Amino acid sequence: MEIWINPACSKCRSALTVLDAEGADYTVRRYLEDVPTEDEIRAVLERLGLEPWDITRTQEPAAKELGVKDWARDAGARGRWIAALAAHPKLIQRPIITADDGSAVVARTEDAVRDALGRG
């Protein structure tokens, strides 16, 4: 399992605490430094069952500068959103856990972290 984190994020630190308490075997990806490619973002979205606008932090300064709130949210705009997430990784909601079974979850709560572990 892999967890995408920003170390400055309290939700990310909380998720790591739960993973450690549960004895989980995981890899940390500091996605602001090891930026996911557009293909990796597409793969994670597929695993999450979400669209790129569902995992976009629209209150971030970069989101406001780009004007993402006004972007279309349909299949035709999907590529634009994914490109923005790859170019501005701070816009990606966090933490995201990708489990070995092919599932993924935006793990903003302890319950979501446990769900990723199959112990929810």
C-alpha cells in the first residue's frame, strides 16, 4: 500500500499514526516532491472511482489563480483538470491511500484509513 502525503498536513500525520498503530506495511510518497504524472493521477482516480474535480482542493491559491471553480465538470474537461493536478500537486486532496487489492481511498478520517486496511 502507498499513501500520498504532505508532511505539513495534520490529516496526513493522523493517517500515518493509524497505519503505524495497525502495523500496516506501507510506502510514503511525498507527492509535492515526487509529483504524480497525469497517468498516475488517472490511475488513482480510476481506483478511487472519482473524477479529478472530486479530489481538487479548490480553496488553494493556485486553484483560485487558475479559476478551477468555473471549469466545466464533464468528460471533455477531464484532461484539463488532470493536467492542472499534475502541474500543481498542492491541489490534490490528501492523504490518498492506494491499497494492494487495487482499491484506493481519500483518507481524511481515521475510519477511512481503517477502511483502506480492510478493518473499518
